[in-house]
Amino acid sequence: MNPIVLGVDIGSSKICAIIAELKEGTPQIIGASTQKSEGVRKGSISNISQAGEIVKKAIEDAKRMAGLDFVEKAIVSISGAYTQSVNSSGIINVPNNEITLKEINRALDTALHNASIPAGMK
């Protein structure tokens, strides 16, 4: 199976999501979505809840167009003078050896809790 990659661009005027399948190193677009940006002003996220919902909608629309339920790799682009990122991880116990959306969300919550976010960036 060829690798599938999701690209997300978060801008002040629009949020775009694109899904490509890499065939012999050449990307072929299989899904795309553009949404009017909300919660982003002058390259900075002003309302994370609004921005998050629009990003989620763009990704869901692109996945629906591509006929996919899950994308393993993503590249996210957001520009702005104050943009920073923090790597974090979360480990949880998985009952019954079955990973569902509930376990994924618990792992994400644990990673957020474990993240060392500088005081001025919270």
C-alpha cells in the first residue's frame, strides 16, 4: 500500500486540508477541503476552540472525499511571529487490546498534561 499523507495549512483567511497518496514518490491528491478561517487573526490563533473546530471540519471533509477513516501522517503549517511547538507523549493502559477513539483521546490528554509548556505560552 502506498503511503498516505495529510497536509493542513492554517491561515488567517482560510484553512486547507489535502490528502495525497504517494505513488512512486509522486503525490497524487485524493482528497481536499477549504474552509473559511475562524479563530485565527493576523497569523495568530485568537480562539483555539473556533480554530480547532474549523481544522477538524476541513480534515473530516478531505478524509470523506478520499474515502478514508484514518490518516497516519500529517504535516501542519501555521505561520506567525509567535508560533512555537512542544513535543510531548502520553502513555495509557489499553484494556482488551483494543484501541478506540476513547483510548486515543486519553493518550492525547495525558500528553497534554505531561507537556512542558513555558509559563508565558499557556
